[in-house]
Amino acid sequence: MAKVKSVYTCNECGASSPKWVGQCPSCGAWNTLYETTVAPAAHTRAGRQYGAPAAVHNLAEVSPEKIARHPTGISELDRVLGGGLVSGSVVLIGGDPGIGKSTLLTQAMATIGQSAKVLYVSGEESSDQIALRAQRLGLKGDRLRLLTENQVETILASAQSEQPQVMVVDSIQTIFTEILQSAPGSVAQVRESAAQLVRYAKQTGTALFLVGHVTKEGTLAGPRVLEHMVDTVLYFEGDTGSAFRIIRAIKNRFGAVNEIGVFAMTETGLREVGNPSSMFLSRQGDAVPGSVVLATQEGTRPLLVEVQALVDQSPLSNPRRVCVGLDTNRLAMLLAVLHRHAGIATYDQDVFVNVVGGVRVLETAADLAILAATVSSLRNRPLGKDLVAFGEVGLAGEVRPVQRGQERIREAAKLGFKRALVPAANMPKKGDAGIELLPVRRLTEALEMLK
């Protein structure tokens, strides 16, 4: 077997160097060289054939087999995964410290362990710490196998002996391989350790969960190639001071992306929230100005959230535009459209917009609800608690249709809303929607209906 050696490769241009240097000698970039492993190429004679050709098929000749999915026992997690775990799949879970990644996986492994063989590998916590967590959560640990180890070669040897059907590695930043000399958590160590774990999962059909740290910007730490190596990337979202948690699928080869699962953190662990719309709509008392319910879509799930706006006289020469859970740049654009096409000026007003419950809404279907809440606050006139709105607003002042409009309308009717401000193109072709629909084509029409 050829001896493996390490070299330093530039992430910018791909040039390699036998030793680390601060500046790449090829492209001149600074601090871009990271340790990688290479095996010497085997010397072959000219004209020698490297291997037999593989079979090539037409796509029409390939009949895909039905993928068997194994439920985790947590329906919200199964929804995000696309219906359950797939044998040989690799799932990467990232999130802020203390958000609940280890808690969720401990609950899932304790449930899966009752019907399948599982192995929980911890590189950050001791067995006593995991046992204390399981005791606090009231979980049965008689079928949950634990391993506290950091070296990937030892982990794979133990997994080969245990032969689990599902394995968790918490976390990938603490795992290292003896092939490299760099410290655990470095780009080279994370990439090589993950590559060995993914290779083992694909060869043995083991479903693998990898826990990843995140940077201060909220993205997964380590090389970007780590997200390309896995099948599914999940992000835990939510404020650690809040009881609600949202797990979102950013990449999924076995299901829909942008699917979400909603949980509530309790003393006994993460509890599933089957109807998140009712959770985010816990409004009480009379209707207040600046509050509108938005019918948004998260993956395949329609979700109703409350959008609040506060418009106040600004003492500054440059008024503030603050968004929580929304895109600040899009708010500035919408306010310009409001001024240009509806004659409502906010250039001397501070505008604050918030999505209640800590939900992030980045789709353009929130435009109409944002402007309705803004005008309601500016006029100090409530719009009523029975109104729901959605629709994209263009630069020309037109209200554009959005995808899955019928599902949003049905969700609003199911929760008892009486009126829906919707784009005219999203009107149902036939049948009673169970709710009074207010179709609009222009922003000015929408504002006239809200008077």
C-alpha cells in the first residue's frame, strides 16, 4: 500500500506546497493553504489499461427502487428528513450552542434504539454527562450504546464491531484522524474525518448523523465541501432565550428543501408542535394597529404568522429601517413603492417590522402583509383580527401571485379567519374557499380595501 503523505493546498487556486507558507506562491493569496493528504500515484507503463470499462445504461432503462424510510419516532424530524431516515444517508445538523442539537438526537436515538441498533459517539461530552441528560429527559437508555472517542479510526473500528443501523457523531469538529498532524477542528481534519465517516456510511448502509458547529455568522463551521459531502443539511434556528425551536432543511437529497419542523423546549426535552400556526397566532384582546397575519409557506407546510409594524416620527435625518425575521433591504424597497404608487411617504418616519415568534420569513409573499401592517400603524387604524394577507408587490405597484396560494387560503379558513387579501391570480377557479376573498391587482386596490 502506498504511503500517504500530507501537502498544503491553496483553496483559491489549487496549487500545492510541501510545507505551509503564509502566502500562496502561485496566486499570492494570504492564509489560504490548508493541509491535505495525497497518495503517490502508481507508476504504469505506457499503454497499460487501468481498469475494465463499466456498464453504461440509458436513463429510460433504469427503474428506481422505492426508498425505504425508517421513522425516528419524532414526527417533526421525520417531516424535515422527507419522511424518515434512509439507510446509508448522512445528515449534518448545525445550530448555535445550547439550541438543542444533542437533546434532539438523544431523544431520537433513545426512540430508534427500541427497534434498531444505534450508536451515539460523543467527542465533547463524557458518558456521565449524556446519562444525566437522558435521566433529565426521562429516556430509556437500555438500548442506546455510547462511545466517547475523538479519533476517527477508533470510531470506525468500534462501529465495525457494533454494526449499528444508526450512528451519531457529536460533533465533527472534535474528531481527528492520525493521518494528519493538524489540530482537531481545522479544515483538513474536518474534511478528512468526515470523508472517512461518509465512506463508512455508504459502504455499510448505516444512517449517520453529524453534528456541526456554527460560526458567529450562523453558518456551518469548517470547509464548504462538508455540506456537499452529506445528503441532508439541517439548521436549528431560534433564540436560546425563547422556548421555540425551528429545524429547517437547507439541502435534502431525499425530500423537499426549506421544510421545517417546530419544537418547544421544555423541562423534559424538545416537544413537537403539531400546529405551529396556532402557536404563532396567540394574540389576545382587541385588534391593534400595525398587526397583520401573513400566510407564508415553509416547504410543503402552510404557516400563519403575525407581522407587526411600528411607524413613528423620526428625530434623525436618516430614519431607521429595522427588520426582525425579514429582509431589511426589501423593506426599504417596499417603502419606496408605497410612496411612488400610493402616495404614502415614510421618509421622515422610523419603520420597525417584526415577525412574532422568532420565525424568519424570506419569501416575497410577505410583501403585501408588510405594507398593510405599515399603513395600519401609520394611520393608527387596526385592520381586524379576522384578516389574513399574502402576495408579492412589484416595483410597478402590481400585486403578483405566489406559489401554493390555495393551500395558504385553506390553512387560513381552517384556523377561523373570515377575510383574505390575496392576489387576483391566486383566486380559486371553482368551489367555495370557506373564507371571504378580497382579490387585488394593484397596491392601491389593496389599500382602498383596508380603509
